[in-house]
Amino acid sequence: MRESTELKETILRESQELFATHGYAGTSIKQIAGASGCTTAALYYYFPEGKTHILREAVRATFSDKLTSLLQVGRDAASLGEWMRAFGNAALQTMRDLQRRSNWVDLEIHQLGADELAAIHQQVLGFQQTIASEIVRFVKDEATASRLAWIILCTFAGYGQISHKRGMDGVAEFDMTAFVETMAWMFEKAAS
């Protein structure tokens, strides 16, 4: 028998693949259990709330690991501009993978129920708060850090939508280094 953490990770990995292929609504608990090589009873052992629980954990796994590694690059920054350069360059390097891994969430969001939407909203709020907690050391107060964290989140999500999802990265000339430098300059001004 597999170790419990191994089976739980397998269930999450397989559910992400199934959600990406068939969508959240088009994926059943039975399909997830089958792809994971376990029974539905075993699946419910690890995820007692069923598919909503799996969704919450899948979204967390999709984004949290990436966000944690992105935030690590700015830990030694001496200014908000320096932090933004480190974070921005790292974010742009992982953008395509993040977009690929999260595309199913965007496609399914209009079909999700209240519990599923709440799970996704909670993750986004958590990401914003994590970014705010990283940059608060550079600004005058928590409210400013919170506002700037929302701007960071929205800017990079928008960049991903335009450049990768809309395919503009191959159509329009766009200097990613200049993008990050402009963001760093703006955030340095906001911190002073």
C-alpha cells in the first residue's frame, strides 16, 4: 500500500490533470479515484468534503508552491524597487507554466457553486495577503502594502492574460525587461 502522503499527492496531481482536460464540472469523483488508482472511499478519507475539498487543495497546490518560490527571490531586497525587479523577473519566467496550470480555473469559474467560488476567492485573498506581508517592510503602513499587493497581483494576472492567453507575446513587440523595470520604478516611487 502506498504511503498516505503519496496517495494524497497523487489524487491532487491527477485531479489537476483531469480538471485541465475535462473541466471541473466534467470531472467526477469516480474519475479522480480511478486515475489515482484508489477507491472513492480512500479519496473521501483524504478529502472528506469531496470534490470541493479537492478543488481547494488543487488551487492551493497550483499557486502556493509557485508563489512561495517567487517570494523567496525578493527576501534579501533592500528596497521595494529591488524586490519588484526580483519578483517580476521570476514571475515572468514562470508565467507560461502558471497560466497552463491554472487555465481550467478560468474556464470553469462561471460554472462553480458558492462553495467552490469561496475556496478560490480564499486562495486569491491569501496570495494577496502573502504578497502584502512581504512588501510591508518597504512602505509606511499595512494599508499601502495591501493596495500595492493588489496592484502586483492584478498586473501580473493581466500580463498573463494578454501575453499568453491572447497570444500577444508572439504578435506585438514587448520588452519584458522594460515591463519589470517600469513596475520597479513605479513601486519605488509609491514607497517613498
